[in-house]
Amino acid sequence: MPNDVGQRLRDERLEPVGWANNPGERYAAHEHPYDKVIAVQRGAIRFGLPERHEVIELAAGDRLDLPAGTIHDALVGSTGVACLEAHLPAGTLDGPVRRTSGTW
């Protein structure tokens, strides 16, 4: 259920902050010094992981756990996107990049 992603993040004791982008907006490849959890509330976004030669498509209700130092880019889908994002100290996320469908 896409509409409850904020509550699901808060249930994990995360403090999500919202952001949104218009259709077709891009983020160039970059990395962060912190772990990041992204949950899509509406729309769609595609994350590229160039070092892994991987593309991850996210839609409403999906989640992406992105460990610190992971180089990624992004392309917003044709209807735009609204997400919630939480930052954690580097090393908090257990394991590699992980995409979870709306059932998380």
C-alpha cells in the first residue's frame, strides 16, 4: 500500500523527509557518505548503479536501501515522483543495495 510508506518507515524508527521531482528530471552519478533509505509514495524513478551495471526501477510502495558510498544516478518517470527518504550513519544498513517491492 503506497500511502502508508511514511508510517512503515516511522515504525522502523526512521525519520523520513519528503521530496518530489517532475517527469524526466535527472540526477547525475554521485554517492553519499551516509546510508539512505528511499520509499516511493507516488510515481516512479529509475536508479542506475553504474559500478554494478544494474538498473533498479521503483514505483509507488517500493523501497531502496542504498549503503553509503554506492555510486548511483536517477531518472524520474513520466508522471513524476514523490518519495520519502531517511539517512542513517554509514554502515547501519546490513548488506548491499536492496530493492523491496510494496510488500515490505
